[in-house]
Amino acid sequence: MDGTVSQALDDTALVEADRSTFFHPFTAVADQQANGALVMSQANGSRIVDASGNEFIDGAAGLWCVNVGYGRSEISDAIAAQSRKLPYFHTFNGVSNEPGIRLSEKLLSLAPKSMRRVFYGSSGSDANDTAVKLLWYYNICRGKREKRKIISRDYAYHGVSVASGSLSGIPMVHQNFGLPLDFARHVSRPDLYRDAPSRQCYTEEAYSAYLADELDRMIRAEGADTVAGFVAEPVMGTGGVLPPPRGYFQEIQQVLDRHDVRLVSDEVITGYGRTGTWFASEACGMRPDLILTAKGVTSGYLPLSAVFVGDEIWSVIEDASKDGRVFAHGFTYSGHPTCAAAALANLDIIEREGLVERVAAISEGFRASFDDAIGDCDIVGEIRSAGLMMGVELVADRETKARLPASAKVAGRVAMAARRHGVLVRGLPNSDIVALSPPFIVTQEEIGLLAGGLRAAIDDVTKELR
Ligand code: PLP
């Protein structure tokens, strides 16, 4: 990649300016002060270059989002053209715009057939907030005012606003904020590696039945007439990269149906191809009432979220409107025409290049590369994957699955060490799990470099631990 040398001159000044002005999300201020920021400068394909000219393979696609890779001029051109024509207008009070309309048509043509409408925002967090309010509104419209509690899962990540942060189950998202709010409840996440054996569940089916029973007991204890929804990712991402055990969502779905509880599928990570199908819900046995998407809808080129509203909830909303009720919710940027144009160009690339099919085709080889490269490391307890999502759980002892000391922050250290080997991976919060989610266009050679870089990083940290 060219153009990096002249920027190297500015690198120190940029880091200094960052130190004294920039308040970063999820960043320990003392670390930022001590270490300085990694300042990104430019990117192409799966490669990204920092302001000093160091090149990395982005094994995380930003934050699980740059699915078509960097440097897609089709998307940049669509953004430029739309921002010249009509950069912005709102969509309140029945006002609309052509890219927003065309995107809605496109999204509904890709989504499960039971989806009826699309509601827009700008982030995965606001998509979850919209889902919370849709569930409340839906129940109020059908005369069930008390049906307000929403159940999600321990360690889930659904965002950080006060409502979506309440649905999240990651301790650091709650601590120091007095969250969760009192509408939220949490059940166990499906963790075949650690939780299933401790419950004496020795088959996936038995574990699924156990977890469904736990949910059933919680709904009964709370009172089914107070429970509105269950929110889950088809494959849990930040909570550990946990594919569901066999039969899990089929069992869960039966419990929800029995208690008239709606299912919300958070596909902010999995939507638009990451697991090898356009959406993961149906493939995982879910029959969702709402599907939440963001990230991959634009591959992160501009912020956009899209909430799909299914038959049942839509018919209640439509009926209620005949009595003059309005879903008084929405954002300045709902249906933003330039973001919609970016999404259309992004989806066009995914379709034209067959990237969903590509993910399905390469996922086995992707997995095998990591099994080969790191499967024998002393501190690798388990490698889990679904499509191009992977989690590597690090342990003190492979036999006993003994945990590493939390204070050692091993996943974060492996991610930092990986940078030194030219590879970006993520240490997941409150865990010893390293996650990977490369762009869909990652090449075989780059997969090899990612796996080799991760191996070198794990070896470095293993030596430090001895
Ligand atoms: N839901 C899921 C499954 C996510 O992974 C994330 C972010 O990683 C969110 C919601 C929140 O998205 P955002 O950071 O855009 O608010």
C-alpha cells in the first residue's frame, strides 16, 4: 500500500494529540496514557496500515463488520453520489426517500418470509432499544400492559445504551452503571465446553433440554403475563463465540410459544452472511418475531441498523394505528438516504461476488488452518467456529479446563502480541477468549498468516506466563 511513508512523520504528533483529547470507548484511560493509541491510517482488502506504516491483516473485520473488506470504491462512489444528490432528509411523519425505499425492498427480499417491514437506526444498540420498545408497544396495544420483562442470556452483548446494556449480560457493561434496569432478566448462555458438563449434560440434546427448562422455570417464576420477550443471537459472538447446541432453539421456541413470549433474534453480527447463510436465525432453528441487524448491512462503511418486524407484531401495530396510535419512536437518522445507498452498494457486492456462498465454502478450511496452527498449544482449551466467526478459549490446563487467573488478562495480551506479528484479533471482554471474524474476501494466504501470527502470539504469552 502506498502513501504510508509521509504519514510516518506525523505519527508521534497524532499519538500525542490522541492522548490529550480523545476519550476512547472501552479503553482504560491509564493504558491509553501509558501506551498511546494505535492510529489507523488506510486499508485495502483485509489489510490495514497504521500511521507509522505497519501493516496488519485484520482478523476481526474491524468489530465484526467490514465483511466485504476495505477499499470498495463501489460503496464510496455510491456514498459520494447520494450525498451530492440528497445527503440527508428525515423519515418522520411519512416522509421517505428512494434509497431507503429500495433498501427496504431489498432487505425484505433477503430476509425470512415472515418479515413484513424494516425500521432503521444507526447502531446495534439502538436496534436493541427499538426491539425493547416494539415489544412494550405491541403488548400495550393488545391490552397486556404488564407483559414487559425481557429475558436475555448471561455474557450476551446486545449493546451499551441503558436498555440494550441491560439486555447485555457482560459484567463490565453493568458494573459502575447500576445496570441492568429492572425489566431485564438473564438465563445461562449455552456453553457446551464449560457449563454443560457441570450440569451433567453429556449430549447436546440433553443440554438444550436443560437450558429450555431453565428458561421455562424463569418465565413461570416471573409470571408469564409479565414476560414480553426473549432476546438471543443465533451464534453468540462477544459472549464467547458459542454456536447453539443441537436442538437448542427448537426447545426454546416451544417454551416461548407456550407462554406467548416473542423471540428477538439479534443478528447484528451474523446478519448478511457471516455464518454462510444470509441470516442465521432460520438455520439455527429460530422462528423470530423481530430480527435485529447493523454492522454487515453496510460493512461498516457508514452507520446503519435495520430492525425487521415480523407478521405477528406488525399486524398488531397496523391494527392499533386504525385507533390513531403511533409508535412514537425513531431517530434523526432513521432511513438516512446516504447510509441506505451505502447498504445497497454493499449488498450488491455480496450478491454479485457470491460472498455468502464463499463464506460457506471456505469456513471448513478456515477452521482447519487454526486447528493445525494452534490446536496443540498448551493454553488452547477449545477452538469454536461457525462460518467465519471463531473463538479460541485459553486455559491454564487443557485436561482440567482450569481457568487462567483473571488478573493475567491473557486474551488481551495475546491480542496485543498478535499485533507484533502483523495480525489483528480481539480479546473478548471478561473472558479468556480470543475472537476472529475476518472479512469474507480473506484469501487462503491471509488465513495462513492469521493462523501463524496467532500461534506466534500465543507462544509469546505462554512463555511470559511460565
Ligand atoms: N448486538 C450484537 C450481537 C453485537 O455484537 C453488538 C456489537 O458488537 C451490538 C448489538 C451493539 O452494536 P453497536 O456497537 O453498533 O451499538
